[in-house]
Amino acid sequence: MRKILKLLILMLCISIMCSCGAQTPEEESFDMSFNSDTDSSTDLSGIELDFAVIIDQLTNSSIEGNVLGYTQDTLFAEQARKRVAEVEKNLNCTIVLDNTATTTAFNLESAAGSVYCDILMCNSNDTQKWAKTGFLTGYSTLSDYIDFKNSDKWGNSNLLEVAFYVDDVYGVIPAAWPELSYVSFGYPLVANVDLINSLGVADPREYVDDKTWNWDQFKLELEKCTVDTGNGTVYGMITHYPYMSQMFLRSNGVTFAQKAEDGSYVCGYYTDAGIRALEYINEIYNGTYSDYVLKDGHENATTSMEHFVNGLGCYTFTPAHCIFGVSGDISNNMENYAILPTPYGPDVEPGYNGGLYHSQYYFVSIPKLSDNNDAAAIVIENIFEPFEGLETFEDIKDFMARNYFFDKRDADWFFEMRNNAMLNYDYQTGFASRKIPEEICTGNTTVTELLDKYEEQMETIITDTVVPMLSVYDVIWGE
């Protein structure tokens, strides 16, 4: 039975390549020119566009009835509904939002050569794979209709890297819409301020303010915040260890791929700064300070976040989607929390604040098999115009600071971290890129032994996967 299944899969893959190579979208029957405003100067002649909206339920918060990624019955959900209706009227088209769509169905229909939808919103986990297979249209071919290099509207190039392939980019982020681009990065350090205060410990924001929020200070915080309350122990930290580990590497200026002096790319974990970060992580998680870290549930990001919400630990590293948005259990269940930069390491300037990401959860792509690529680009450009009163990044940040954060400083740090977020290549490498950050926490080898173990594999990943992606920066953005 397994052999038959493998044969069927092989035949399906062959049909994918044949259908993608043989099918060329027909020319549209209407004349269009680029127009970024939602007005009636472009007429789409009554065309109907299927817009598949695939939002993952990432925590226990319900996502049922979401509107383009916004929780139903909220102000932004209503604004999104209104915008879709305006675009339909002004561009003379019908937009069918399908919240029952799935990535599995899109994959199977596309593999069979069938048009599943005209516009696709989903997480980016499969975006590069679909680009390789020919399921998606590169945005550079649609630049007459969508200004995809407008970073205020569609995201900084570093945040779009997850969709780089060969010489094009295959997805954009609705960056001008609050929440949608701000929940797709990692992994902010969140502090339970009420719990910290109850233990008689100072607000950690003060250390960030005076730029003494460094690795040594964090070790002191872990010790001070681990207390036997009489009803159980409160720990300094409860967190998903791969996220913590990657963020401490990042906090010392280390990224997975770094440019060497000769212009070549190397794995940053093998640099002096990377080695120092790995030694620090080992000390925190397995050495002197390990008694201040609760490891119950640390294998699962959602479980460790729930333990944090329930008051078992004072600090946690967590994906931004656990804080805000349709899956934001922290904002939905906690009264007072702080969002902090990762304490900085010895190889960076005081106050350094960098972020990471592995996926973009509200990526908007255009399926290649659709005959309506140009119309889809025009509709996307118009739907995701900024909402009234939130036309600029500063407008959005101020709005979120007032309505989502307990302290304006948190908002400043959060958005700085987001803008500096770099791809960690988890999904592009089948999570091989994070083997070193994982095993420094779970293994019993020295840093030197661990680096030796994976050196050849990391070099291959850099050469075969990362470097071809990085070339898109030069091709599209000239960076």
C-alpha cells in the first residue's frame, strides 16, 4: 500500500510540473493601469475574484469568523468589511472572501492544474515551496499594478525574505493594517509585571531605559524572581527554549547567516560573538542559573506561554502572535505585562534590540494559475490601503501604544524589534538551522563539540539555501 501511495505521489508531482509549465494565463479582457487609490478610474468590468483567507489557530483563542485576519465583531473587522465593499463598488468587481479555504486544498488543486483562488492570504510556511513549484506569481511581474516595494504598505524587505526565490518575491504583508504584520515575528521577552511587583522586584523597564539591561542584569533578575511563595515556586523564567536560545544569539548581534570580510556568507553561530552567546545560553539553561528556569512544558511554545499566563514564571520569550491578534492569549488573559528587548550581550552597543521571525502569518500571494493576476494585484493594492486616521507608521504605533500596550516604552521597543527582525530559516531548512540553538539547551556536549558536529551541515545550508535567497535583495531592491 505504501509503495502504491508513493507511486501516486510521484505521478502527481510530475503532473504539477507539466501543468505549471504548459498553462499560460489568458489575457484579461479589460484595460488596466496602475492606480493605488480606491476610486472608479479603474473598471474591472464586473470580474469576480475568489480571495482565500487561511488563518491558523495558533493558540486557544478562537479565530472563527475572522475578517481578513481580524477577530470578528471588532472595530478593525468592521473596517475590513467596509473596505472590501468600497473596493467592489469603486473598481466594479465582486470579491468573494473564503474563510473555509485550506493550504492543503490549495496545494492539491494547484498540483492538479486547477484554479483554487485568485488571491491567497495565509501563513508563509509553504510560500517558497509553492514559488519553486510554479504555483505563485512573482510580484515584480505585477509592478504596474501594485507598488510592492512600498515598505510602509507591504513590509520591509527583511520581513519579505521568507518569500524570496531565485530573482523575485512571492508574497507581501499588509503592513499598513494594524496587527496583521505585527504578530508575525519573534520572540519578544514578556514580563509579568504584577507578579514581579508582588515579589518586591523592580520594574525591569528601568534597566532598559538606562541601557543596563544586559546579560549580567538578566541573571540577577532570574535569581531575584525565583521565590517559594508557600503555595509553590514562582520561577524567574518559563519559556520555549529554542526561542530563548535564538534570541540570546540575536541579542549579541548574531544572525544565522552573516557576511564575512571577504564578502562570503558564514553561519553566525561560528563567530566569536556566536560562541559567547552559546556559552551564555548554556550557563542560563544548564549551568549555574538553571534552577531559576522552569522547564515544564518548555518543548511547546503554546504550553510554556500558558504557564506564563498562569503565573508560574516572571519572564518568557514568546511569538508576537501569542501577545496580540486573533491568537493573543497574553493580551486576552493578563492584566499587566511588559514587552522588553532581549538583554544585550557584550559584543553589541548598549541598548541593542534585534528580532527574529520564522513565518509571516498574513502573507498575501497571487496564484499563477489564475487568469486574473493583474486584476488581483489591483484589488490587493486597493483593499490594503491604510485605514482612516492610521495613514502612517507613527499613527499606527501611537494607536497601538494607547490601546494595546501598558507602557508607551513597550511599544517603542516592540516596533523597533519588529523592524529589525531577521529570518531564521526554520521552515526553509526543515528546522535544521536551529539544531545548534536547540541542542545547546537539550544536549550535554560543549559548545565546541556542538559546533564541530554541525559545521558541514551549516555550511551546506548557507550555500544551497540561504545565499540563493539573499540574491533577491540585489535583484529587486538593489541592496
